[in-house]
Amino acid sequence: MMKSARLRALDYARQYLGTKESPPGSNRGRSIDGWNKAAGVPLGSPWCMSFLRAMFKLAGVKLGGAASVGFFEEWAILSGELIVHRPFKGDIVCYRWDADDWPDHVGLVERVLALRWRGREFAGWVQTIEGNTSAGIRGSQANGGGVYRRRRWINRCKFVRIKDPA
């Protein structure tokens, strides 16, 4: 049986672990420039969503919403993609780190580590693969310079489960 598109995208994302901006802090690099170009944004733009778009394209799925996490989330809702409360492997997590309720960053769930209900939402820990983040807790989490595996507390997040193409 063939893997789902979201699991194939995760496999592709793993291949890019350790990819870094060149020069550091530039939002540039050979792969990064290709991802941003394919997303239709200027070279040197923040690229977390461009990275995920590229991984899903390799898996045979075209994501909408351009290279903006917020516009992607709106596209997912309007196009009937599944907005889920409980994340699974291969789901896209849209993080909200500040008070404006507009998504700040995006990642691909590699593993669910711990979940519990908090009010009407799940809270807990996930392991992700993210583009344009920092390797650790220092540095920018939403514009950090590389593709890294991260462990993140999920709170005020939305999850998108991409359906397989028909």
C-alpha cells in the first residue's frame, strides 16, 4: 500500500534536515531560493511555508495560500482540507506565538510526544521538522536560518491534515 501524501512529504522533509541559509541570516541559499521562487515570493523572504509547499509538491500535492502561513490556513479551510484538533504524524502545525491570532510559523509533525485536553483543545508536545527556524531555543523560532527537528509545546495551534489527491 502506498504511503499517504503527508507521510511522503515528511520523508522528503527529513532529507533536508540541516539545510542552512548561506550566508547566515540572509533567508537565502540554493535550496531556499528554489523553494521561495516556486512559492512566488521574492528571494530573501522568510521561507518556513515555502519549505512545506516544496515538500508537499514533491509528494504530489499542491498547497494553496502562497508562502504565508495565515493565507495557507485560510486556503485549507476554504478548500475543505481537514482542520483537526488532535495532530497525527504528517499533519501541518500552524503556530500562534503572539497575541494577534495570525499564524507566525509552520512545521510538519514528525511525532506526537504527549497530548492532553486543556479546555476544548489539545495541549502537549510534538516533534516537528521545520524550515526557517533555529536549532535550539536561542535565536528566532520563526525566521531562524535552517531546517531542523524541533520539540514544541502546542498551545493555540491549528493543525491541517492534507488529503491525498483523488
